[in-house]
Amino acid sequence: MGWREMRANGVGFLTGFYLSILLSLSAIIIVFGTARQLGPKVNRALIGISVIALFCFSMYQLWRGITGT
């Protein structure tokens, strides 16, 4: 809809979307790169937190898909 109103709105949306993806991936890379220097225990803890977060998010999405809400 933004593209139909004004092309700058569509370009701004796409730019913001891709910029946020790039910044979040950069932050993840920096966090895991720093964690490597802190030792294997911290690295395993971060991976465990990521696994739990992704599992919870997938269960939430599955629940919403099944219930139709």
C-alpha cells in the first residue's frame, strides 16, 4: 500500500527492513564472536539459550497455526 501512495514509502520500508536484518545479524555475529573468547562454557550457554528461544517461538507459531488465531 505504501508503494501505491508514494514510491519513497515503499523504498523506505524495504531499506528499513533490510537494514534491521543486517544490524541484527551483525549483533549476533559479534555476540558469538565475543563469546568464543570468553570460553566454551559461555559459548554453550548462549547456544542453549538460542535453542530454547527458537523452540519456544516455534511452538508459539505452531499453536497459532493449529488454533487459527
